[in-house]
Amino acid sequence: MAVIGSRQQLIDYCLRRLGEPVIEVNVDEDQIEDKIDDALQLYREFHSDATFRNYYQHQMTAEDIANRYVTLPPRIIYVTKMFPISASFVGSTNMFSFQYQFALSDFHTLSDVGAGGLSYYDQMRSYMELIDMKINGLPIINFSRRQDRVYLWSDIEDGQLQAGDYVCFECYEVVPTPEAIAADPLNRGDVSTIYNDMFLKDYVTALIKEQWGMNLSKFEGMQLPGGVTINGRQLIDDARGELETLRERMRLEQEEPPIFLMG
């Protein structure tokens, strides 16, 4: 079978698995759309293949400074850190600054094998970075996922961050759907095969089966021509068993392990 590359292709695939066109699947199109949205929400929440690490750059405005927060695109669901606003004393590029001269003074050790050479310099850099972390630390932020906002604290309070400055966040974004890529005016040829994911195909199929059973359960016990009796309850039970198994396997096999923070 060809790679599923669109929402409609996923719908057609799931309906074929449930019996169409041999059997009519009594589920409305809007109900199917809702089930795909539900599956995508669960998939992006827990599946390791649904998100990727990225870096988001933003130029601060006067409104951002007054609000003390930055509004992020909805595609960003986690923010792990914000990079320091000012250069640290081990990374400054201003040759007239104390930080730059302090770092430059160690370069003579690179050519002196007796003084330790590159290994000594690497140890010194690590030690200096540790001091920088202890003294300056990382910017204090608070990410509100349901508001799509990153609240900034220390850098605004002490005046280091001004309108026109750039900030950069390390974040996790959801893998976009083909429809989202096509609607993005900044898209430069990105592609997505999210609908072809094995878990997503199985999960959407089970969700549609559950909805099919719920629709048929309204006519429980009704006899059709030929003596056939409608049994929507059996479809519901089968579908829920499949959904439970799929969720358990995803959480055990495909979910990223939790990140433990110490400090």
C-alpha cells in the first residue's frame, strides 16, 4: 500500500479496515473527524515520534516587555530553557570587554605541553563555565502551555532585556500534519508522513469502531431482515479492548522517559 499522506487517505484506510465498501460503517463524517483529532491529541501528548526538539527565536517588543511574557506558536508544547541574554564571561566576543580578555589569557596554555596543553584548557573552560552557572545561572522562565506563553522574570526585572533584543528558547514542537504544512506561508518544501504512523492508524481505526458500536447500540436488539440482530455492544467492547492495549503499549514502548531535574 502507498504511504498515507493526507487526512482523507487515513479516513479511507480506516474505513476499509472496518469493512467498507463490503459493509456499511454507520459513522458520520463529522464523528470520524472528531476521532482523528482525539487520536492526534493523544499521539502528540505521549508518543516520542510526535514531537521534536527545536529552537525558537523571537525579537522582543515593547508590549512583550510590558507584559513580561512572550507568546509562542501553538505548535510549541514544551519549553525546556531560555538561553542567557548576555554573553557569559567564557563566551564573550567583545575584544575590549573584561570577559573576552579573561578568556583570552588562557590561550597561551594551548601551546605549552608542559602546562597541560589542550586538556588543561578544556578543564579550565569547564571550571569557568561552572563558575558562570553558579554566579549567573540560566534565565528564570515559566511556560504556560494552555496560554502559549513564556513568562520572563529575572532578565526583565534587572533591565537586561529591552525592546529589540532577541531571545532564543529550546523547545519541543509537534510534528505538523500535511495540511498544516500546506497552509504555512513560510513552508519551504517540508513534508510529513504523520498519518502513516502505525500507532495512529491502529488507534484511529479502533476509535471509529467504538463510535460505530455506540451508534448501533441505540438500536440494540432490533432484528433486521433475515433474522440478523444488531449488537452494537460487542463492537464497543472489542474497540475499547483494542484502545486499552494500544495505549498501554504506547506508554511502555514509545513514550519518552520522564526528565528528572535535580538542583
